[in-house]
Amino acid sequence: MSLFKMFRGGGKLKKKSSQHQEIEKLSERRELLMEKKEDFKKKIEQEILFAKKNSRSNRRGEIFGSWKCTACHC
């Protein structure tokens, strides 16, 4: 086998899948992506609820964060 053929794949025959198989693969991939999308939405909602819960209970940081020194205006 020549060096040129070796780099091009060795002249091997590649099996082409039919259009039906390709459509099935795409539909399976779409379903998988939709499931992942739903999982991400659930995780985002959980994180938002967690952040809201912590923002309500962590008032000390909020109070001291807005406090300003009146003597030196820092």
C-alpha cells in the first residue's frame, strides 16, 4: 500500500448508514438533549430557591454591608 493511501484511510470501504438509521439517531439524541435540558432547569430552580433561602437568613451580612462610617465618610 502506498504512503498516500495509508494517510487517506487505506482505501477501506466505509459502510454508509441509511437515512432511516440517521433519523433514528437524531431523534434519540434529541430526546437525550431534552432530558438534559429538563434536568438543568430543575437544578437552576433548586439553586435559585437555595440562594433565596440563604439571602433571607443571612441578614447580618446585609446589615453590615450597607453600614457606613459617619465620622470619616468611608
